Amino acid sequence: MACKAWTEKLDAYFDGELPADEARALNEHLRGCATCAAHGLAKVQQKLAVKAAGQRFTPDPALRARIQKSIAAPEPPPWRRHWLPVFLTAAAALLAAGTLFLSVQHDRRSEQQLLSELVDQHVATLTSANPVDVVSTDRHTVKPWFEGKIPFTFNLPELQGSPFVLVGGKVSYVSQSPGAELIFRVRQHQMSVFIFQERGLRETRESDAVRTALSFEVRTWRHNGLRYFVIGDTSARDLDKLSDLIKAAG
Amino acid sequence: MDLFLRPGNKTRVRRFTLVCVSEERSLSGSFEELALPLFERLYNFAHWLTQDREEAEDLVQETYAKALKGFRSFQPGTNFRAWIYQILRNTFLTSRTGLKSTATVPLESESDPQILPATNDTPESVLLQRSDQQLVQDALGRLPVPYREVLLLCEFEEMSYQEISATLAIPMGTVMSRLSRARRALRDTVQELREH
């Protein structure tokens, strides 16, 4: 290859852009050609001179500081800094209130559903030809009858001197949990007393409460892990009295 | 904000907020790591282009602002240096000084991407010594911007032809031919300055 062709490749050679095989060939040529080597030297000198001359301007340190500040992670704007926590707190409070509200609503719905089921059972019992499976006015007969049939025990009140009469009892189920249903009579009215384990019932927060379900009076309370429901169509006073007697029996 | 329309709780809201903030900080942090080490060189290049300290400062500041704003569009793993130099150069070209500098200097035709043939200059006549630094700086300052920038990117910034092509948005062949013409123009200018 003529020297002219080689010198045309000198720029790419010294810029490191010549393919490896061509670079090796040119390198060999430069070793043996004084003219091309001189041109090469001039190019290298020019490259070095421009490289040295290129570093000419030094920035003001204040400019660096300004830029560094401008590209650093941005601080939240003042309104966000002051109001964001308030906003988040308010949002969290709203969420908490909303959750509580929904939870209470859910509990109320569950409680209402449970009471409806129990009232249905009470009505079914009253209309049944065999309302109870153990027929006895003696609490010492009725209570032992439940042994082995339900996973808990309970006390029955002494009814002597009261207007209430124990009719009997049977096993009842609610939410797939077994419990006791006791029938009491007062004058011409019959009342059902349901006793279930609390853990077997749907999770509700209702405790001692006076309710009305489908025009039936209902009393309910918790005691020793058991949930009691007294349901009847008699007067509220009768329900309260019977409830007090059962509570007293513990 | 749909943040509060979604079902969730306080923890979720806080986590979402923290993710946004941390992502923003992380993005800003990685930009700072990539861009700040180039500050001195970007300023030097900007000053070479504008030939004025104040304009160079404005240009660098605007470059950093634009780069930060557009950093989300930058693809990690690609050439950040070429990307930010391109922003600086484009910003310069749209400035008053940039428009003036490119509008008034006709370049030789670059349609032919071939490298210029070797000149008849003797090696001695074109030899530049390191002691000629002031002379070379003056000569560089007199070169048209397209020649000045391609020389600085190649010799001072030691960019590859491919990086220069990306920075100046010109084909590789044009990079080679422009470099060749720029080097010859520099030699000629140095020669003129020497003779006067």
C-alpha cells in the first residue's frame, strides 16, 4: 500500500478507531517508513496539544454548589411539609372511623341475623307437637339431660315463688354450634331461653342488650363464656324477671 | 388521589407514600451520582462553546435542569455522558449565541464522508508543541463551533466516534470527515497565528 493510503488512516489509527488487523499493518508500516512516522508524530503531537489546551476554563465553586443544590432530592414544598402530616392523619382517622363504622354495621347485621334465627327457632318450638325433648319442671332433671349432648354446662334458677314454670328443654343449633333451648312458661306465654358458647357464635360486640326482633322481646347477655338469649312474646317485665333469675343462678 | 379511594389501611397509605418519596429520592440520587462528576468538564465545554463565562454558567445550569427533568427517559446502561453532552449542545444551539455561531459560519460540504487526503505540509510545519498551549487555545477559539466541538469531544473528552456521533447527532462518516477538516483548520489557524 502506498504511503498516501497509509496516512489517510493515521487519524483513525491514533484515535483508536482502526480495526485491529489494519492497526497492526499500519504499525508495521510506521516502523519502516520515516515519512509516515513523521506524519504520525505530528498527529500525536497535535492530539496532545489539543488535549492540553482543551482544559482551559474552571467553573466558579458557587456554580457547583447551586447546581448540586438544584439536583439534590427535592424537599417537599412548604404546604406539603406542613399539611401532609395533617392530611395523612385526617385520612387515617377517616379510614379508622370508616372501618369502625363498617365493623359496627357488620356486627349489627350479624346480631340481627342471629336474633332472627333464634326467634325462628322459638316460633318453631312453640308450633311443634313436641316442643321439648326433655319434659320436666324439675331443673335437676332438665340440666343433667344435657350432659354429653352439649359441650358446656349451665345452672338453672330455682323458680319456686316465681311466676315462671320450667317446661323442659332440647338441644338447639345455631351457626353449626350446639346449645340448649329451655322453655319456660309464664301464665299463657312461653319463653325460650337459648344458651350457646360464645366462641361458637358469629363474632359480634353486642353484650347485654334489650332488643326486639319480629315483635318478640329479646334479652341477651354474656356470662362465663356463654351467651344467653331470652325470647318471648310476653311483657318486657317478665323477660327481665326471668333474665334476672337465670343471671342469679350464674 | 385514588390512593384514598382504594380499600386499605393506614399502613398501606403510609407505605405507598414512602415508596413514592423513596423512588423520587432514588432517582434524584442516581442522577446526582452520574451527572455531578461531569460538572467541571461540562462547564469547560460550555465555556468553549459560548466563549463567555456568564453564558457558560447559564448553559450548564439549564443543561442540568433539563437533564434532571428528562432523566426518567434516560435508559440505564446507555451512554449517560453522550446523553448529557447532547442536551448541553442542543441547549447551546437554540441559544442566541448558538444560533449566531452556526448561522454565520459556512462549513465545507460534508456530504462526502470520505476523509480528506493527507496535506503536503511537512511534519515540521504542523508540529505543535505543548509549549504552544496558548497558541492552540487561541486557534481553537477561532475555529467555527462545529470544528471546535468535534475536536474537543475527540481529543479532550476522548470520546469514541460512536459517542461523538450520538452527541452531535451526525453519522459516523460525517464525524470522521469533520474531524479531518477540523484538524486541518486548526493547523492552518495555528500557522496563521504564528506568522502574525
